[in-house]
Amino acid sequence: MLRYTFSLSLLASYILSTHAATVFFKQDEFIGTSFLDHFEWETFDDPTHGRVNYVDRDTALQHNLSFATTNKFVMRADSWSIVPPGARGRDSIRISSRSAYDEAVFVLDLSHMPTGCATWPAFWTLSAAGPWPTGGEIDIIEGVNLGNQNLASLHTLPNCAVLQNRSQTGTTISTDCDAQANSNQGCDCDLTAQAQSTSAPSFGSPFNDGGGGFYAMSKTRGGGIAVWFWPRNSRSVPVEILNGGATVVPSVSWGTPAAYFPLGDNCPYDGHFDAHKMVFDLTFCGDWAGSVWSTSGCGVGTCEDYVNNNPHAFEDAYWEVNSLRIYTPVTGGW
């Protein structure tokens, strides 16, 4: 993890040049082995009731379920063991950042995400203070089984809703963010519309076949919550995303987000969101992937039996991360 400072005079000139748009500066950067020092390997029972056994850091490293080089970080599922019926589930990884961020921009450069029948991968943020859903949850990447559609979602305390029609390239699925409503569906947006327009799906095997891509999420009181996606080879990837620049100005150079959740009287930021930590996880079956198993195209039998008895089916169930950068807004009276 690296922390950055730069000239205030240079910063002031930059702010003026962007017509007072909010400028975010790079606070933290995670690449390769830095993940090992700045994330926690969580081992509790899966709250979404998956057929999974989250292992600790030492076990993950010993069994090659987590490993890092100078420029890559990988997390994966066990793809070689039969899981006994009485076991907690298939070995896998769930990690969360030790640091938490209030208003911030999160930028993920991802080469590969977990795919395959029974899989349910997610990259998301949630309140470090909690308890859930106090402080909110923001799902940036999430999907199940053989899907190639990414859903971006919010899950909050009551009295948080968003408009059906808003400035985004994705498609609104639901508008009530209350985790107690609609079986915790949350308010979510399907990114498929943007994926179709770029011929580069935002989730699953097609995402991996295209070399992955870049996800970004902005979380601010004034701007609400927005999620962007750029395929790896897209000409529209902002240069500061490609180069890991010292600053980002989403409102100037990033275009229309794939998913946008404006906040205000309909959902005040304060009271629904606070400082968030980041989470990567990979579970199997459970409340979502298991509930749609019969229509997933993954075959006969139960989802749990599939997880237990088909280790080689999980050879593609891994995260390969190039970098994760966090930018925070400039403060101090500008």
C-alpha cells in the first residue's frame, strides 16, 4: 500500500482547470503482495448460507488458495477435493480491507473473476462500523452460475429509494434499497445494456475471455453512488484509470456511469452510509446461486451435491487482481 502527497499549488491549478469539479487524490494502492498485509481473511460461517468453507490466511497460503507476485493477487476455490457431506463446504476465500473510507472513489483493475456453475462471486463495500445493514452495502460486482450479467446494488436501512429513470447506461431492476424489503433484493441495476453496446460483457466467462476490465465506484454525499465499467481493450478507458494516476475527476472524464444511485431526500447519505471497507468473496449455492439452480442450465441434482462432488468444475473459480486503488476527495477549504 502506498500513500500519496503532492503540491497544493499544483492541486489548486488543477481544480481551477476542471471548473471546481471534485478532485480525488490517490490515498491507497494495493498491488500484488500488499494485499497480504492490508486485508483480513475472514473465516465465519457464510451469512448467505453458501456451501462454502472460508479459510484463514495461513491455510489459504499453504494450500495455494491465495498467492501474490509483485504485480498480481489471486484468490481461488479448492478445485481438487471431494467435499464430505458433513463438512462446512468447499474451501474458498473471503477477505476484507483493514482500512475503511467514507467519501471515496474505488478503482479495480481485474483480469479474471470466478465463473462456473454454483459460483457466486462478489466485490463490494460495507460499513466498517455496522451492524449490517447500518451504514449500507454497495455491490459493485455480483452474479451467479453461468450468467454474464453484472448487478450493481445498494442495501440499506429503511427509507432509502432511488428513481426508476436516471442517468445511467444500465437498466434499473428495483428502486427500494431497504434490506428489509423484497427479501433483501435492494435497489439494483443490470449492467447488460452497457455490455451489449460495447460487445464486451461485464461478468462471467465472456468478461474473462476479453482480458477482464476496469470497475470503478464513486461514493459521495453530493454525487450519490455511481459504478462504471470499461472492458480491457475499450478506447474509452480514462487515461488515469489505465495509468493509475495520482488524481481522478469522474465528473469530467468518465462519462455516464453504468449504474447510478442519486441520493438526497429520498435517501440521505448521512444515516444510510458511512466509512466502508472493501470485500472480495466467493461462495457457492446459498441464497441466490442456490435459489436459481434449477433454471441455471447447470444440470440435474442439487447445487450442494454439485459443489461436493465436482472439484474440477471449479478450476475457473478464481479472482486475479492487477490493482485496487482508492481515491479520496481533496479537503481543506478549496
